[in-house]
Amino acid sequence: MQHIEKLVECVPNFSEGRDLAKIKQITDAIESVVGVTLLDVDSGAATNRTVVTFISDPEAALEAAFRAIKTASQLIDMSSHHGAHPRMGATDVCPFVPVSGLTLDDCAELADRLGERVGRELGIPVYLYESAAKTEARRNLAMVRKGEYESLAQKLQDPAWAPDYGPAEFNARTGATIIGAREFLIAFNITLNSHAKDHATDLAFELREKGRVARRNPTNAYYSSGEILFYGKDCFPCGNCDHDAPDFEALVAHCAQVHSYDLRHLLSLNDIDTGTPEAVQSLVGQKAYRAGYFAECKAIGWVVPEYGRAQLSINLTDYHLTPPHSVLDAARQLAVDRGLVVTGSEIVGLVPFQALYQAGQHYLSAMGKSPHVPVEDILNMAIFSMGLSDVAPFDIEKKVLGLPRRFEKGLMSLSARAFTEEVSRDTPAPGGGSIAALAGSLGAALASMVANLSTGKAPNRAIERELLAIAKDAQRVKDALVLAVDEDTNAFNGYMEALRLPKSSDVEKKARSIAMQSGLKEAVEVPLSTAELSLEAMQLCERATQSGNPNSLTDALVGCASAFTGVRGGLWNVMINLKDIKDDAFVDEMQTRCSTLLAEAKALMAKVGDAGDASLGAMIAAKRK
């Protein structure tokens, strides 16, 4: 799995699911772009459709998507296409999805750029949808695709449906392409200890935003056993409580004030129009509706034969608003109320790192433990707590998108002994810079340890909040310094590359000198950051000595001393590089920053050390009495 600071997912859908050779040509076009990782190719003969999933940095994704659309336009003839799935073009839809380091707006910009290029270079009509849509009427994919390929020629003649990019002309071979940006869709299944579909359906209808037909007075634990409610001339029953409103507008106000949902929106999800007085009048005699628990949640019940169990099949279209762990917790309570047991859950496809990370923190906090522990521990807590390995193994590296950056085969992947042996060899790296970063990371780790050990045992809430804040910041500082151990080894790459530049002429010598000076300036950034982060680790250790359990005092003291080594070592590595830099203003600035950092670190070390020695002395004296 890739570990990239800016990561986007692209999920183009192609109107070909039977000819594997054509599908392979399309995916080959995607993989021809450097930096792209092809994650999944899902083809269906009945739908005659292939859904491709790939990830990369934004620019590579843009290029790969264009090449795929171009290849599909050359291979797929829509005039002879037949399949069960709705479609409008050879490349039917192509959404960009933010994974890490970029926003939905960034993805909308990518969609706009791709749409413009496809329309201009390939002559394909392009419609933009969801977050990339230029008008509200085009946000909904179903509305844009209404009538499908068969109605496209007529649609293009309607000025209201002129494409956003490309010609308003019917191309029988390619059709039209719909390009957009949307949030990451998490396909999330919840498994029950039952093989009855109606058990899963009853829970699914309670959870989904669309809700269900409203009932009252159920005869058993299942909501579906109740009596169906209807809207009457002078009685509009609320589906979420026993209130009866005298008219529709009063019911709308009640639902908003008491239950915090828009009744008109709920009814529109169930294909009921309330946009005109005539439509409202036609509600009389129609079934009333009950809102589901969660927005951006779609759910149905089904039975999976290979598991022999019923599942809630759920699509979460905005996990920021409705995270999977919240839906799971609600499903567990609903199951208990009905005498059922949720045995676990399943992620179909991929899940963003943040969704799983937040779930792990949620369950740690629920059990009264600190949620600010190593990332691996948090992800494993999510897997255990959600039962994600219930029906199939859950592989973090294969299932989680946007994992924090790390060096797969770096120094920090070695054992402590192997790392020490590597340092001792007759090679310049790893050297003092990496050791300084390691010392700083250990200082931050000890601050986190003391805070986490003390969490749950604090004498008051203020100190408990302080301990959690220390642990949170210490994990951040620790993770950054762990990366710096390997980054320091790579810090001279730019300088070394500059050394290898040609120097046969005066022009080449000048260019080489400029590149060398730039490389040296870049080389001081890592050790300077190491020093700054290590000072922050010292400060966290000081706070841990004040708020942490007194029995862990020496751990915080050792952490502070270790982090001081990180400051001192980082600054020494800055200084040795400054001697070869010819930019006097830059050197003066760096020297001033180094002096300030060192003075602050020395004063803090003296303060913490003296206070620690005094506290330890007092402890010894108290024991002798």
C-alpha cells in the first residue's frame, strides 16, 4: 500500500464487462502512469460493466484517468452495448475521491480539469456531477444519467442539458462521460447470528437515512410488526414518535424541532414529491414515513450463502458525518433489543485510514483508556472491537488507504541490536543526526508512556485532560522524530547529486555551485527540525513530571534528558553544515535560531533536573522517617 502525503482515489466505470482483453488494455493505460497503484478491477458479465479502482498523487491520477477514458473511447462501441447497469457512455462515470492530504474541493478541481481536457481533446460530451457539479440540478448522478445512452441524442438537443465540456453532439460510439468528485464511499457489512433476511432488513431500515414506512403498536420486538400509519386529511402522524399534527406544515415543523430532520427531504428520498401545494394535498391517504438514524447511510438486508448468515449491507457516503463505528454501535443495540447478536462486521474493498483510526480511538476512550497510543495499537483496537476479521481476515496494509508515511525498509524497521550494529560500521550514515532524532523520539515516547500510565488515575478532571493532551502531542512528536531518523540519512541527497553535476565550463561550474549551496541549505532542515521537535519533547516531559504519577517521575526525567540529546545533537548537525554555506544572511539566521534553541533547552534541562533531584531526595527522606 502506498504511503503518500497527498493521495486521491479514482474509480472509473467502463461499459465493458465481458471482453477481458479490452479491459486489460484500459487498465494497462492506467498503470502506464508512474506512481499509480491499481487496487481493484471488478468486472460483471450481466451488467457488462467494469469498475476500476486506483490511487496515486493528484497529478498522476489526472493523467491516468485521461488515458483510461481515451483508451475506452477507442475500444468500446456504445451503439452495440447491452447490460443490466444504467450507463451513458464508454466511460460512464469517473469520480475522484479524497483519501489523505487533500479536500473534496481539490478533487472537484481535478474533475473540472479532466472534464475540460476530455471534452477538448477527445470530443466527448462531459457532465460534471456531485461536488464538481456546476449547477445543483446536476449533483445527483441518477438525474444526470436519466434516460441513459438511448436518450442521449435527444438530451443533447435540450439547451438545459448542454454538456459542461465537449460538443453538444451525439457520438454514437462513445456516448457521454460523467466526471465528478465525491467523498469516499465505505462499503460496510454488519453480520448477525441469523440466516433470516428479514432480521437484517429490520435493522437496516432503522439505520438508513431513507428510513422506512412508519408504524405504531408493534406486536413484538421487530418494528415491522406494527400497524402502518397513513397521512389523513386532518391528521399527519409523526413516524418517529406518537405525535399527530393537524396538517403537513405543522408536521414538518415538529420533525425539525423535535427530531432534527427535514421531513420534505425524507419524503423525497422515498420518491414522494412535496414541492407544490397539489403534491402536498395528494399526501392524504399515503403511507407515513419514519426517519432513519443516520444521514449519508444507505442500507439493506441480505443473506450471504457462503457465510450462512444474514448481513446488513451498508454504504456510507460520507464517513466524516456518519462513521462506521457509530452505525455498528447502533446496530448492536438494535440487535440486542430484538434478541439478536452482531457477530462482527466487514469492510468490502478499502477504508480510509482516518475512519479506522477514529474507530480505534472511540473504543479506547469508551473503555476508559487513553486514545493517544501508537497508530498500530489504535488500528488493531478498531479491528478487534468492530469484529472486522469475523468472516474474512483483515489485512491493514491491503485494506487501509492513506496510512501514515514511513520508510518501509528504513533504519527504524531494524531491531535495536541491528540498528546499533549498523551505526557502528565504517559508513558515514546512519550518524549523529539519526541518533539525535532517535534520542528525541525516545524522549517523546517516555512522555507519552507516563501520561498514558497515569490516565484514569488522575485526582481531578483538569489533570486528566492535561494527561491526555500530553499523550496526544507526545505521539505526534514521537512519530515525526521516528521519520527524522531515516530522513537525516537522506538529507544530503540533494548535495550529493549536486556534486555529481558536470563542471567542464564556467556555466556548468556556476550551476553546480548554486545546486550545492541549495543542497546544503536543505540538509540543515532535518537536524533543525529534530532540535525543535526534541525541545517540544522536553517540554512534554516536564509537564509529565508535574501531572503524571509520582512513581513514574524518573521515566519522565530520563525522557527529558534523552530529548535534550536530540536538541543538542540536532543543533550540532546544523552547525557543521553552516560552515560550507556562503549565504551570510542565512548562516546568521541559523546561528541565531540555534543559540535561542540551545539556551532554552539548557535552561529547561537544568530546571527539570534540579526539580527532579529535589523530589527524589524528598522521597528518600520521607521513607527514612
